[in-house]
Amino acid sequence: MHPDSRGARPDAPDNRAVVLGAGVSGLAAGMVSGAQVFEAESIPGGLCASYYMRPGSAERHFGGAPRAGDYYRFEPGGGHWIFGGEPSTLEMIQDYAHCNRISRRSSVFLHGSNRYIPYPIQENLRYLGAEQATRALAEIRAGNASGRTMQEWLAARFGSSLGDLFFAPFHEAYTAGLYRAIAPQDGFKSPIDLLKIEQGAREGAEPTGYNISFLYPEAGLHALVSELARRATVHYGKRATKIDPEKREISFADGSAVDYRAVVSTLPLHQICALAGIEIDEPTDPYTSVLVLNIGARRGARCPDEHWVYTCGTDAGFHRVGFYSNVDSRFAPEIPGEPRVSIYVEKAYAGGTRLSPQDIAAYASSVIRELRSWEFIGEVDVVDPTWVEVGYTWSWPDSNWRSKAIDALESQGIFPTGRYGRWVFQGIAESIQAGLVAGENLRREVDPSAQS
């Protein structure tokens, strides 16, 4: 059973139950298990956090909103909106942090022709014009779901018209070129419903996709994360440097160590394997890093009302622009007569890439130039980058690395969970849900007599 908003479970009967990572999955696991949670950083939430910056300042203020209203609100990993999840998990989220439900506004932005095509593009072909829509529809009708790689799969499903226009260049940027070699996955992000596609070629179609609507806390993600953290026992500044499965001991960068009987790990799967000295007899599945650039600026004359737009073929190489302040106006300061906008911009890099401060500064300048040329923004108040080492996870065709890695870890009492621990795509609600289940399992692992 999931805990309710009245509080967490009592302390675990065996204090050698450990959770690594205080993102939302780790906090949920610690909350229901009573296990100690060890977090490398000084704050909870991981990428799912809120912070504030004032114009002209480089200082991040985490926690609740400052009293003065001249600030921008951002998130380290770009916009994290709450979609999906079981009703009980969503009810718990609402109990912990009052959320607004928001209907998605998202488009593909073809900047060369200044056209916006509602997402998903394949269900809004009429925006392409009659000739192009007819050709694209015929190619989709003739398509199939074959293909060993993501590139082959996209081409087989959508054909060359939509492929050349959007799918190929977008996925080239989104996967940092990996789409030519990785297996197809996350098909729900590019849905095929022929009846809706045919309808959308003629007239308006009902919105579809995995995030038609989403929740967002009125007071920002901090409100949710702080409530999860309050119900767990979290130790900050504890970066794990080694796990000894034989001794059942975790060492930290500060020289301390802790014994364990069972561990729930939310660390990226390849990292926890390395810490535990576990080698898998096939190539490690790949990942992409993401540079998230948060920008606070004067709102441009052609700034869209979308919550985010997908784009491709940009000079700076980014693939998504999100508009925090279109989701909630409290992301930007209120300045009479001078409307502001809070934006995040995402660019993907192959895993293992390293950027210098000079590289990041040059990229930020190129993004600002491009967004200003589109008239999305005017004068810039704040520019703040975050490097997300593991942003998106992928798989090689026919790979068994993920399942072998999880099995090998679990045999040593280390149980991966969460988006990066399990090497899957999932949102906040599903990540919390995964943490709740992992926490219940952890309780039973250290105390078989424990009842859920």
C-alpha cells in the first residue's frame, strides 16, 4: 500500500536498508521503507527541483520563492511536468503539493517558414498544405512498423515526406546522432492512429499523446519535493565512490562508509554497476547528455503561447524550446509594460562528451542570437546552464545489457529503480510510483515479516 499524506512509514526494522539518491524515486523509496537516503548534492529532488534567480545575478536560490517578486523560476533539467501515473500516486502528489491541471499546448516549429504545426505533426497534416499533406498521408498508409534501428523504424512508419521535413533532422539532434544505430523505442512519443491521421489531414483532430494534460504544483516542484524529503531520512553531501558487494559496504567521497543489507539505487544503471565492480559481457547501452540552458528575458514580439516546441535544423543545434512562464506566469517577474518570459532550451550530446566553460558560453551566445532572430526574446536578464550527464537512455538493437545488469545487481542486494536506475523513459509520477514499490520491496527484503 502507498503511504498517505499523514506521514511516512516507521523506521525500517533493520537500519542497514539504504537508498542511494534523493531524486523523487529515492525519496519515495526512503519514505515508505524508513531506510536512510544518501544524496550526493546538498538539496533533494535531483533534476526535479525549482530554483530562483534575479536579473543580473548568477546565484541560484533553492527552496521557496523569495519575498521580492523580481526573480525568475527555473528547473535544473528543464520543464518537468507531471503526467501519467496511477490515480493513487496522483492523489498523493495532490495531497503533498496542490497542483493545477494544464492542457498541453505543444507544436513542431518549422523556423525556416515560421510555421507551427500542432503536436503530433502526423495528426495535423492539413497545416502542411494540400499537396504535401496528401503525399505524407499516402506514405503513412503504405508504411509499417519494421526497422531494426530507430532511423529505419521512423522511415518505415512515416515515409520520406515527414521524415525529411521533421522526423530525421529532429531525431538526429534529439539523440545526438544515435538514432541511426539505436533500437526503436518510446513509440508512444510518435503515435500512429490512421483514423486520427486521416481526420487531421482534413480537419481539426482531438489532441493525442502521452501528455495531453499534465499537473504542475502551484508553488513549484520544490513544494512537492520538500514534502517527500520531509517524510524521509536524508543525508546530504554523500557521493558514493565504491560499493563492496562482498562486505556489503558503501564508501562515500567524504571518507565515511555505511554497511547495508539491501540497497535501492536510483543512480544511472551503468554508474552503479561501475561502483559495484560489476561487468556485463556485452556492450553497455548508450545514453545522451543534455545541456539545459535556462533564460530569463524580455518577451519577444513573436514569442509563441506554446508550453514547448520541437524544432530541428537550428544553427545552435538545439531541438526543443520550452516556455516555463506559459505554463505558469509565476516563472517570470511581473514588470508593468515590460513582459518577461522564462525559457529552457535543450541540446543533446553523445554520452561521454565533455564541454569546457568556454564551449558552453559560446553555445549560450549562439542560442540567444537565434532566439532573438526568431523574436522569441528581447533583452536578456539571466542565462543559466545545467549539464545533465545522463539525460536520455537508449538501447542497442537486440541488447540484453539492461536486463543482465539489473539481474547482476539484484543478486548482490542492489535493486535499481527510477528512470535512470532502470534505464527507461518515465515521468515524475511514474518515478514516484516506482520508488514507492521499491521502498515496499526494500522493507520486505530486510524484514521478511513486514507487511505492506
